[in-house]
Amino acid sequence: MAKTKTTFFCQNCGTQHAKWVGQCGACKEWNTIVEEVIQKEEKRSWKQATTAKSVTKPLKIADIQLNPEERVITNNNELDTVLGGGLVKGSVTLLGGEPGIGKSTLLLQVALNIKQKVLYVSGEESQSQIKMRAERLESSNSNCLILTETNTQQIFKNIEEVAPEVLVIDSIQTLHTNSIEASPGSISQIRETSAELIKFAKETATPVLLIGHINKEGHIAGPKILEHMVDVVLQFEGDRNHTYRILRSQKNRFGSTAELGIYEMLSTGLREVSNPSEILISKKDADLSGTAIASTLEGIRPLMIEIQALVSTAVYGTPQRSTTGYNLKRLHMILAVLEKRAGFKLGAKDVFLNVTGGINVDDPAIDLAVVAAILSSNQDIAINPNVCFAAEVGLAGEIRPVSKIDQRIIEAEKLGYKTFVASKYNKTASKNHNIKLILVGKIEEAFATLFA
């Protein structure tokens, strides 16, 4: 007989403790330890386990046969790109994001546009609410079935009757199983229900899409082991004050984690943005000082982003340094390089830096654009809007080369830019670019070229 036992779990990180403590020893959070009821099955010896069912035999790595991955195309180009070409059969994908960011809208939109039979299971909304959202999305799929249920046993009964080719769960924190005596959303319930869904996906080769809530730190709520159990972890990011949304891959067993998908939130749902520069570069009638265009890479996709800087005399004793979408410590480094190596007196001035559109960028290739925007604002001289930058700035004031320079140049040329400023140490594979290349080696050379 199975005997009931209680143990203590951290609700923040999922670490198990032998007794209640005020602070979790793993994540150092206070008052996150709660007692939960778990059931331990009687353990069998390894001999009994080997006779219970057939044992998989080990094979030499040279004898293992490679089977091509069968993928399900979602008809959502941005999602397919991030996934690496579509949903792999038998894979489990976890989608996380802030409340109201559009997770349910994205997966419902996928369920309504995919050709396969989809079972959309919701534990948060009623069928009429989902119907209202589907009408707003202006897309319909006769193969999309809606189920409002939170008990996994009832869900699997419906799965046996329906036999879906794709399963969507909204959300994993609302599910519960009868085998665990704990409330929905607890560590034990999330771990057990996830294990049941993963086992179902692997045994039936059915792709499963899970929606996960996040905690106050921005991580997916529940035990950290949940992210290790699934095959793909996607993060849906964005700002409610902006209409764009960014889909990133944090883990992908079937593809690259460097890809990125961009959407625009409209009243009719999420619109795929094939040309991200249209929302990342502001439209203006006059040339303004303090702005520069940088070429950055997200995965294999080059993006043109606008860097804005404001340099003004410090009103208070200590100059202010503020950034939005850019690393503040890197800004401090660039300001120190400009003062020490290039002789620009910025120590007594306020410097504010902003990446338009609200996007966060950590590509060092935008350093030269940051320098250009700061110097443009300091000199109050506008930079030609047809100029694009891609280079890293070193501590010695040198302009360092960046990777995949040809892709950046081709994208800038495609978008109509006339001049491209890069490091003279970069080696371009193709010399037949129809864009003017300006190659510089130091900050002083870049300043003389732009503001001569």
C-alpha cells in the first residue's frame, strides 16, 4: 500500500526541505517554504524492476540509426523560425511570459491556423470566452476543439475520444491530478502533471504546447526541474506600453536558441513582423541630433535599431547616467573611453541613452552607434539618417571588428542606407556592395568622418 507523507517545498525554486525553515537555502528567498502532501510508492528492488517489463539494450553509437525529425508546420512563420522549422512530433514546448502579454492569444492563433486536429485545453477561461477571442482573431479552424478542464484524468479521457494531433494546455499551473493530494499550482502538482503530459507526448508522438506563468523575478513559476523536463522553453517578452512582442528561445533540443520572432499586437491578434526595422526605427520629418542607426543580430536575423542619446549639463552635483534597453555598465565604460582616450569632457554632464521601441540589446556591435549618438548630442550636430554603424569599441579607444559583417551590410543596403561605418579590421567576403563603406580604426577617425 502507498503511504502518505508530507514534505516541505520552496514555492520559488522547488527545492525540497526536511523541515520548515524561514529562508530557502537554495534561492535565499524568505517565507516561501510550504508543506505539501506527497505519496511514496513502495520501492522494488532492481531485480524486480528488470523483470517487470522488457529492458532496452545498449547499442554502439555507430549502430544507432538516425531518424529524420518529423515536424508539424504551424503556419506561423515567426514561431516556426524560433522552433527551428516547426513543432517536432512528440516534443513538449513550454511558453512563458508576463500576465496579459499575449501567450494565450498566440497559441490560440496557432491552433486556429494549423491544419492538424488541435485540442485546446483551458483551465482559466470558459468556452464562450475563448469563442469571443477566436472571433476577434478573425480566423477559424474546424479541426480546433476547445475543452475547459483542469483534471488530467478527465483530459486524457477526452484525448482518447478525440485523438488530437496537437495538444495545447493553458496553463500548466491550473492542472491537477488525483494521484497527488495538493492544491493546483503547487510544486508537487506542477511536477506530476507535467510528467504525465510528457509521457503522453513521447508515447503517442503528439506535440504538446504548455503555457506557464512567471513569478515576480520573471522566471517560469514552479520547480526549476519543469524547464529541464520539457524539450523547448520559449519566452514571450514585451512592454504593455508598446505594441510589439518578442518571442525568444531559452532552450531548444531540436534547433538553435539564437533565433527570435517579432510580433505586433493588434485588435485582430498578433501580426508577424517580417521587417522589424519598421517598428524599431522612428519616423521623423527633420534630422535630429543624438540619434544613430545600429546594425545588430538576433540569431541569423540582422536588425536595424535606432539609438537615441541626450547629453546635457548636470543640474545637480553628481551627473546622471540612465539607459533604456542598453547595459548601464557598458555605457559607463564607453563614457570613460571617450574621456580618457578621445579627450571629450563628459564627466560633468548628464547622459541618457535609449534604444527605441523598448527592445533590449546586448550585442557589442552597437557600441559605435552609441558613441556616435552621444557625440552627436554633445556637439548638437545631426548624423545623416542614411548612415548605419556596426562595430565594437575597445578600452583603448580602438574600433574592433564584429561577426557576420556581410549580413549586416546586405541588410542595410536592402533597407536603403547609403553609408555603412565599420571597423577597418573587419574582412568582408564580398567587395561588390552597392553601399559606401567607411572603415575606421579609432574613435577619433569616426568623429572626424562624421562631424568634419
